[in-house]
Amino acid sequence: MRCEDIVTEAEFIAALRRLPLHPGALGLGDDAARLGGFVVTTDTLVEGVHFLPDDPAGDVAWKAVAVNLSDLAAKGAVPEGILLNYPLSDDGWDRAFVAGLEACLAVLDCPLLGGDTVSLPAGASRVVTVTAFGRDATAPARSGAQAGDHLWVTGCIGDAGAGLALAQAGEGPAALLAAYRRPRPRLAEGRALAPVAHAMMDVSDGLLIDAWRMAAASGLAVTIALDRVPLSAAYRAYAGDDPLRAATAGDDYQLLCALPPEERPTGMATCVGSFAEGRGLSLTRHGAPVAVPERLGFEHRA
Amino acid sequence: MRCEDIVTEAEFIAALRRLPLHPGALGLGDDAARLGGFVVTTDTLVEGVHFLPDDPAGDVAWKAVAVNLSDLAAKGAVPEGILLNYPLSDDGWDRAFVAGLEACLAVLDCPLLGGDTVSLPAGASRVVTVTAFGRDATAPARSGAQAGDHLWVTGCIGDAGAGLALAQAGEGPAALLAAYRRPRPRLAEGRALAPVAHAMMDVSDGLLIDAWRMAAASGLAVTIALDRVPLSAAYRAYAGDDPLRAATAGDDYQLLCALPPEERPTGMATCVGSFAEGRGLSLTRHGAPVAVPERLGFEHRA
């Protein structure tokens, strides 16, 4: 997003907040709305913005579903179904998209509820929207962290960021490309962590920025131990022992949660920090302070 | 839509039908899905396809909401809320869009539930998606018409089609332009007609094609009396006494319903025909048969 648009986006959302809002909109401040017994989330992916024109169509389908189901995972919800708004383009792309959609829906055990197909003017960028519905959501909001809570994150961090760099270059290790192109929303972990968490959200824009957001929403300070950030063998082979790069890259789609100190979901997640009275983000490495970088992640991504 | 895409669209939807479907998807054969106690519908509008690049932004906002709420009206539902997926572009367009959205939501008494804002690559076509939720839907499907039922339609037919032609030419009577740009979904009429109708749907692609679709879905034949098609004074002044042109134009967003002969909702709708055993569409004018035109409406619009 260009710099002059940043103000516009904030203004646009502020203008939307002045419209009549549904109580389940939660003031447009959450990643998911509430409707009856469901949580609802929607994300639009734009060719050239959220995916590369050369990304395989099946991977775009997968990602369009997965980013939405990651929001459901962060609510501890069970996927109920999705709507798909899809622009028909060329036959091969469309067929590959459906194949990727089929694979993703099967793996994530989520049925199709409906949608809309449209045609696009010649040469227009593809714009794909998925809306996902979840049930039995038990997770707290991101704003519930308490001083003394520990910060836990599922899976490994940074693989998708490395995968994006590799995809832009053209090739690389399959594990890293897959982390970028076919992220696995942490649905089982979300359901397991939701009942014990004080705050939960997914990591979409980068570990540092999203942890900072959780702390800010909770009115607390957060400290992250960079040496504890979980890095995969594939990431280390590609980028070396660089947790700061990993923790400022986006597209992880892991879960971040604040847990009371007695909860220790080892095997499912890694403890990477803690919350305290105060505000802001601090970093350490092996106990020594580390300067916080100016760029924490994708701060203003629409 | 270009001819070679028509097969692709049908194939695409057929391919989607082979995916795991939610029971509320109703086989992807209805304009709205069912989710808990709600009906859900979604429509995407594409610049250059569903609206003109010169259409005022506020009118595009209105239309994006109205076409979805027309689907709710056809279900006899009360609007519960909408999601908006919106591409930020230039400041003036965005502001005008929000103003149109605000007006539409106020008039139609529908709150905003959530959504997503994205940026677009330079020069890309705007793609706006609205998803609408309704409650207390009591209307039958379009497939429930019975032999002997009468066919009723709300409002006037053809104004929006004339308005589109005028908008493309640059100007014309305000009433016709407004019918195209700011359609009023027939929510009150939908709620009133739903309990007594055998079949109901909205008229989005043209009276003849949509009536034919209702008859086909019900396994019946339908006859329409062209002399009874309700035409506005503005339409007659523009196009003369031409019900066939009106009945094959799109974007009316009126309601079409099959009612038993004893139901006569005059004042709210006009009786334009009847159903009988058999199949297909027949036309009359003052009792004499009229040849059915080759083009019944927007038959293959995505």
C-alpha cells in the first residue's frame, strides 16, 4: 500500500464506524464478527497485492480459504462453511483453482456454503473473496492479556516470509514455499488453547507487530525473547539463526496467545515472552536487551 | 460475458457442486444459502461489467447493497446486516462510496456487520462484494408454483433497463436513472407476499427470463400477458408502449411470485400471467398470441 493511502484506509474505516453498526460488528475492531451462534470473517486477496501473478491458482485458492480459517482458529471455532466470490478468467486457471479449493476444503474439513461468480474485464487483476463461518467459538479477544501472563506461539515463525522471498525469486525449498503458499490454519490448536487463554489472535502480519497489538489492546507491555522464537530447520538452513527477520515477516498464520503461567501447552506451542504492567514492546536475546527494529511487520496492510 | 466463457461458468459451478457442500448451500441452486436461522446471499459488482466506470460511487455503494437485499426480499426476510469487501482507490471516490452506503443502509434499515478493505494495483478495475444476512425468512423457493397459480410482479418493469441505456448515453429522466442506479429492494412486499406465495424470486435478469426460470423450476408452463406488464409513466414517455422491451431488460429488482387465484394483493403487485401444466413460456397481448423473442433477458450473466 502506498503511503498516501494509509491515511485514507484509516479514515475509511473510521468513516465506516460512523455508520449504523450491528452489535456483532464489535465496533469493527475485531478480526471476526458475531452473528447468532456464529463467528464470521472475510478476507479479499488481490492479484499483485496479496498474491503474485505467477502463484499457482490452486495455491491461491488454498490461501484464500486458509487465511479466513486462521481467523476462525484464533476464535477457537470449528469451521461451519465458506462463501466464495470468484472472478472467472481462463479455463486452466479456473480448473486449477477449483482443484486447490477442493484439496483445502477436504484437509480443513470445511464445506462450501455458496458464493458468486463474475467475469472480469480483459486484463483486470483477479480479486478473490472468501467469507468463513465458524461455530462454538470459545476464545477470548486479543485484549484480555493480564500482567504476568506468558506469551505462547504455535508452530514455527518465519517460514512463510522466507517462502515469499523464494517465490519472488522463482524457486527454493519446498517446505518454505509451502508455508507461504499453503498455510495450515491452527484449528486444532485454537480449540485446545481457547478455553485456557486470556487473549488469542492469529499471527498474520508478523510476530512482533501482532504481539505488540495484543499488548496494546490489553493495556500492557510485552517482552519477547528472540532466542526462544521457534525457527524451523528449513528456515535456519535458508536464513541462518535470524529470529528477528523471522519475527518481522508476515503470513505465518500461527496462533498467539496469552496464558497464565501455570498453563504450559508444550508440544503444541512455544513460550516466547511475557506480559507486564506498562506499555510497548521489548526484545531480549539470551537475557540481554536487543534494540526494537523500526519495522515490526506489515503495519498498514489493508 | 464472452461466449467462450459461458461454458466455463456452467462448468465452474458444476465443478463447485462436486465439492463438499454445506446442507444450507441447497446444492448451490438458490439465490440464498441457509445458515442457522439466517439466509445468506452475496453478490460481487465489477467495474466495467456490473457498473459503468462513470457511475457515481455513491450509486455503486447503493446498488451493491440493494442487489443483495433484493435477494433477502425474495426470501421474505428482514435484513440483519451486511459485510463489505472494498478496494480503496482515490479519496473522493471512497468518500462518495461511504456516503452512498450510509444513505442506503439508513433507508433500508440494515446495519454494517464487518468486512475487509484492500488496495488495488494501479489501474485495476474496482471489485466490490457485499454479503447480506437476513432473518425470519418465510418465502418458498422459486420451484413451488402450482398449475392454476397466477403470476404477480411488484412495482413497474423496464425502468432500470431504460435507465441503463440513458446512463450509457450520458443523461435522461431522473426517475429512470434512479431505477437503474438506486434500486429499492422490495423488502416490505417480500414480507407481505411470502406467507401466501407458492413460489417467489426477484426479477434481476428480466421479467420473461425470470418467469421462465420459475416455471421451469416448478415443472410448469407460464403465460404472460404483455398488455398487463406494469409500465411507469416515465418509461412510456421514454420508450412508448413497449412491454416486450421492458420485460426483457434487467436490473428491475422487483419481486415475482406465484399465488393461488384467490390471493389478490392489488396495490402491492400486478397480475401478469398464470401457470399451467406443461413447460415453456408463452406470450399474449390483448388475448392474441405473441411470438416469444429469442432473447428473454440476461441469460448467462455471471
